[in-house]
Amino acid sequence: MFDLSRHVPLGRCFEPVSPMVTRAFPPPYRATGAAPVILTAMMGAADQRHFDDLRTRHFPPERNVLRAHITLFHHLPPSALDELDGLLRVLTAAPPPAATIREVYSLGKGVAYRIDSPELLAIRARIAGHFHGLLTAQDQGVPRLHITVQNKVSAGEAKAVLAELAADFRPRPLDIVGLAAWHYRGGPWEPAFARKFRAPRR
């Protein structure tokens, strides 16, 4: 496992990536009254396409307003956006965390893939510790990392999709390439900024 404490921030590095919606990532949004901030882990292009395709196939079309994603925090305060950006510049000086797609499982009325990544959880723990006292109850616990590919359907439909996806499933590596922040205003997420991991993989 890599040691985050060994890595220091490099120079200013902004690398736009594929957004959750159709726009590119702008610099951090600092307006008074800004929306809550969601933080996600970014997948590599091939994995992103794969899970986007699964969402397109299995999500109710009217509810599929987001690309596939791995949520790390659901509601960070907008006032902390600049501080979050500075912290992510430090954390992304490290190599990308190793991750594995461990299993496909039922959400009751949906289906998701469970992600196993102690290294990504260690990065999240650093962020949670930094913003201790500002986290919502939902974000105070340790999350079960996952990618949702179906939700808000009948239990029978979810059961059928689970059986289909589980039939040929085998655990495999997942490519994590960075961290992305988003504004949530009640609809599709709006990109705030993204930071890619900059050290070589081990």
C-alpha cells in the first residue's frame, strides 16, 4: 500500500476529464450560497464506458441522468471547496489506488457492483479527518464503495438483471485515475473540478 504522507503537492495541475454531464470541469466555484459538494473517485476511460453502458441498458431512462460513479462523500460544505481542492492536490500527488470489482449484488430494487479498495478508503479517511466536524451523518461512517448500474425498478426486474450480470462475473481490477468534485443543485450534478493522480503506478 502506498504511503500518502510521503508525497507532496506538485505545481498547479488542472486536467479536465470526462464530466458527469456534458460540460467540462471549471475552476472551483466560490459564490456565496453555492450548492453542496459531492466527491467521487474517477474511473479510467474503459471502465467508465463499461459501467455507463450498463446503466444505459438497465436504468429507467427517465432516472438515468448521471454517468456511472463511485461516491466518496455525499454532502461536503460549499464553503470548503477551495480547501478541498488544495487537499486533493496533495493527495493526488500519490500513485493511483489499487481497486478490485469484487462482486455484483442486489440493492433490493436495483443492482450494484461492490468495489474493494483499502487504498481508496485510506484517501477518503484523510479527507474525512481533515473536515472532521463538517461532515453530515451520512458521510461520517465508512462507505461501502460501489457502482450502481440499476435502481428504482421492481424487485422482480432487479432480480433478473442481477442473475444476468452475476452469471459470468469474475472479480477484476478497476482503474481509478483521480478524484472529482461536483455541485448538487437538485438535478444532474454540475462539475466543479477534477484532480488526477500524478505519481506512477506501482
